[in-house]
Amino acid sequence: MLNGNYGWYMDGPGSKPVAVPPGIAEIWPIELYLNPPGFLKAAAMPGANPKAVWRWELGEMGRDGPTTAPEKMTVVSITVLGKYRVDATINKQNMLQRIHTWVPDPVLGDMNYEHEFTNESYVDVGNGIKFPTGWHSHQGWDDNFQAQSITAGHNAFGGTMKDVKPNVCPDPVTVPDSVRQATFPVRVDTEKLADGVYLLGGASHNSVAVEFNNFVAVFEAPLDEKRNLAVIEEIVKLIPNKPIRFVVNSHQHFDHAGGLRTYMHIGATIITQWKNWEFYTHDVLNYTPRTLQPDMLTLWPPTELAEGYQYETVRENYVLTDGTRIMNIYYVQPLQHVEGMLMAYLPKERLLLEADLVDTDRPLPATPTADIRSFYNETRAL
């Protein structure tokens, strides 16, 4: 839900509203313009600065199937909210076929965000105004052959609307007090787990710092750069004068990889399962400029991004040690949740570090899931 600068969501009827951070609430209004009527309204707004070009297109394989006869298209671009460029592709029937923009993302940077429609999905909603009922949306470039992008355009959502009624809108939703008063401080709560081992919490996702004789290793770099800079500052206070030499990445889901560029910038080597390497190299840890929300790697790029000692890829297991402390890193599989998952174990301290394998903030299910069974089987071998 959205009202002005406030955004929030509710998980089902009767649930409590959950406020979203301002950075996300800023992006949500773009959706108001990523549809035919919204685009036309936005194009007429001050500062839209519409521009048009034409081109011949062969169509989109997933939407149109194999095509050999190109169709002349018109592409109109406008500026929305003073910051975001939105492009609409209009076909020879004057139907809006594709609309896309770029939004900032901690993992992909300037991320392509688009909706596609077919002519057949448009319905007349009155007075000759047509609206698409069939939607197909991508987050990331729709590159099915993965020539330019390993992510291949995540199919974010899609489907068919059964009914569309224009201008049937109640009064604007009232912003709940809990949303209006919500704050989003970057807080790092430190808990000592053992000598030289610290849990860095205070957010939805945590990190763990492990001190070795002449370096520090960190398990997990989640969320975004802002969060990880705060964690790094805390580590420097807890363990001064030792470089953060390694960061162990549990898996490639975006909420667990949003801080990898931050650690790469400060010179840490990323330890990840080898199946994640190609995605990180092509899509994430690169020199591609991030214009909407520049990060440290964009503003101050190092001399070598991939030629130096930037990665350690793990197939089955890996060991970090200084001759005294040992961190064993294991590949966990098979999993339904994700492929390419790592966990870490400190045998002397008997501490196991994992992410998304077991939800410790809620009771375990009565019947273990397949992923929990895989996790259990791996821990039995420790």
C-alpha cells in the first residue's frame, strides 16, 4: 500500500501493517505509470520530456514464439518522478506492448524492470479505453540465452486479471500510525559467541565475525551496502588492526548477496560455492556503472576487479585456518531452497553458521522438510 512517501504491506486480512524503508517506498509509485493509462498521464506531466524513436523488431520469443517478419515499433521515453526513465514500446495497432524502466538494486545495480502485454489481452473498459489484462514481468534483462546476463530476467510475476474496473477507487488509504512513526536506523547489536567470535545482529539478517591470528573472516554479507558498512565499522572496533581477509557467502539469493560488493571494495576475498561464480562475475561484481544508487565499487573502483585474489570457490569443502583456529566450510545439498549453499563450522567452539536452512525465530515444523533433512545429514558428518 502507498500513500505519499509512506509504503507498507499486510500479510493477509487482519494482519498488522509493516512499513517498508523509504528507499523502497520511493520506487513503488513508479508502478502507477507502468501501464498504458498511467504512462499517458505521466507523459503529459511537467518535466516528462517525451522523446520518440522507431525500430523494426522481430518480437519476443517467450511472448510471440519464433517470428521471421519484423514489425515496425515506436518507442516513447519519458522521465518519471524527476529521476526514472520509462520507455514504452508501441506496436502498429497503437497498443502498448512493453513498458520498462530501471530501478536501483543492491545486487544488480541499475536493474531492468519491465511489463509486457499482448494485443489479445486488452479489454475495453469503457469509452473506447483499453487496458491489458494479461501481464508478464521481468526483473533483470530477459536474456534467455544468458549471453549478457546470467540472471536471464527473473519472471517476477504474471497472469491474467479476471476483471478490470476503471475509476472504482475508495478514498486514499489512511497511513497507520505505526507506519508513520516507523524508523529504519542501521543498528548493529554485537553478541560475543566465543573468544574472537562475534554475532553482528540488529537487523533481519545477521553476520558473524571470526578472528584469526592475522586476519578476520566474516560469514554473510546480507541486504545492502549501508548495512555492511555499519557491520564493518563494528568489526574494526572489536578487532582492530586486522584486515577482513575473507567473507563467506552462504548462497546467491539477493538478500544474502547485497553486501558482497562492499567487501570486495575493502579487499576481502569472497568464498562461495562454485556454482555461484559465473553469476557473480558477470552480473554482480563488475565495473558496470550504477547511476541510480552508486555504491563504493562504482565510485572508487579498484585497479583489478577479477584479476586479483577475489574468489575462492568451494566444491565440497574448504578450510580456513591460521594453525590454531579452524573454520570448516561445507557444501550443503540437495536443497529445494537454492543450489550452491555453504555453511561454516568452528569445531573448537562447536558453533555452526548457516542461513535459510533452519528458521530459528519460529518453531520447527512437525514434519521436517527435505531441506532440513539435508541440513541434518550434513551436520551428522561434522
